Amino acid sequence: MYHLDPQSMLVLDDATALAVRPGGGGIGVELVTMVANGRGGWEVGTAASDAQTVDGGLVGMVSFEGDTGMNWNMFVFGTGPTNVASVRMLERQGRAELVDLASHSWVIALRHYLPLESMRWQLVDADGEVIYNAQGLVPADQ
């Protein structure tokens, strides 16, 4: 079992927390979702991806359309190059955070489904320079 450091989790609210960890067998990356089950425990789920971004970075997505009863319904996640310092969304409300500096992992969380062509986000270095500019899961047109 892989241990998740509480410092490397994005707590979205009292009922939802996220983490990003290396994928099974050392391949790709996984989003770990933890949703309160109403009995004092957590339901844990994972989603994996090995889609490439830039300089060895990875990106994946999990989304739920319709009335799911969940507070958060769309997640884009991944790892960035070694110089990534933050992730930011453009033109849309959501949470975007670097969750683990050591693995350069990040998560974007949205309350509602958003078509990928409408989602623009960036990986940024410590100097504020854009390292990777994306639209959905692919590089954005410059």
C-alpha cells in the first residue's frame, strides 16, 4: 500500500480530498480521491493516466456529468517538470494547486463539468514564467 502524506493532499471541503501519486508499477500518475462516506470513513478511488505533457510531465482527467450529488465533479491532474512551482487556471473558477513539490504533482478541481476545449491552464516556474500552456489535456495554440 502506498502511504499518502497529509501534507500532499488538497482538501477541497469537509467531504472531499485529493492527492496525486506515482502510478502502479511506476508507470504514469494516479489521482487519489477521498470522499466522506457518511459513516465516519472515506471512500477511496483512483484514476490513472500516462498521457505526456512536457519534459516528462504527465496529465490525466476524471469527470462526472449530470447530477452526481458530489460537490466537485471534474479533476485534471498530473506531474510537471522539475522547475514547476504552481499551476493556474485561466478564464474559469476552480481550485488549482501544486500538491507535492517533491513529485511536482498538481491538481485542478472544478465543481461542474467543463468541456475540455473551454479549459485553459498553465504550469508556471518560480519566476512566474509559463512552462506549459494547455487547453484541456493538450498543448494550447500559442
